Amino acid sequence: MGFDKLMAPVAGKSVLEHSLTAFAACPEIAEIILVTDLKRFRSLDLLGLEEKVIRVDGGTERQHSVANGLAALSPDCRLVAIHDGARPLITTTAISLALDAAAVHGAATLARPITETLKRADCDDFVKGSAASVAREHLWAMETPQCFRMRLLESAYKQIAEDEITVTDEVSALQHLGHAVKLVPNPAPNPKVTYPSDLTQIEQILVQSSNNDSSPDTV
């Protein structure tokens, strides 16, 4: 994006502060491990959350950053939620849904069923032939948080380290372990900030939500 998207201002807070606020307000969350560099951390308005938020450095890959975060958790932690701070629209309701499913199934993630028509392009971005159409039935787009029983996620990370496997999310680590992951439909929008235009869309959603919350009841 050409700038630090996590610190981009959206509806009065940075992208990352919106995520932190949601997790801090979730009753199931006892502690927050923020994997980020010291410069960004010092730029945050922690909104009175200083005692609840612990900062640790990241690693060269996502899985190394997550491993650093896991190592900083309290020894009695039973469930863990891994969230991408670039998803500022996450809600306490959605976090609770994912954690509840993880408590039952061992592993769960927020996700979105694919409804768009999908095509597979060639290396020159052309769609050719009937094989280019991708059936969308049973296809889901992964979101976060991805939630797990702590010991299960530790086992998965130990296995991918031993097998020298690189994964792009924790669901992939559980797949490598051979453990099923429950997909939990998110009841609210949960887009990831990737392009500058995403910030405008997210701000519109936040402003609309705020206006709806402040509207008087009608009969």
C-alpha cells in the first residue's frame, strides 16, 4: 500500500486499534499478545489497555510470528485466537462464536462462503476453455480469528517445524497435522485491508454502524 496500513486512521482510530478494542471488549479474552515492532507499538493509543496488552517481536514468516506470540501466553491458557490486525471490523460476537466452536471441536475459524463466480486464469491473465471455471460449492474464504485449543496448536506448530513446512495460516498447520477445522460463518463483514480503497469502504461501514447504534428506537 506504500504506507503502514495498520496505523492508517479509520473512523477516529487506527486500523490496529479497532482490532485491539474488539478483543479487549470480548469477555472470553483474558490477555492480548500483540506481535509487532516497538515503533508501531509506541504509536498506538492503547485506550487504557496497557496492562492487558503484551508486545513481542515478530519473525521472518507469519508462522514464526505466531510462535513468538504463543510463547508469551500464560501457561494456563487453554484456548487461543490468532487474529490479523488488518481486519478492523471484527466484532466481539464473531470472536465469541469462533472461540465457542474451538472449545467444542478443538479448531475453528471465521470464514465466508464463496458466492462469486470463480475463474482460473493463465499466466497472462486470460481465461481459456471450460477448465477455467472453478466450482464454488463448498468453497470458503478464510478469515480471522482462527481459534484453537492451545495444546493442539502447539502440536501442529511443532509438526510443521519438524517437517520444515511453511504455512500461510494456522488452519493450514492443523491440516498438515490431520486435524479437522470447523468453519464458522461470520455474521458481519470482516474484510482485510489490502488496498487503499479498502480503508474508504471500511470507514463507511463503521460510520453506518455507529449511526445505526445511535438512532432512536422506532415502532
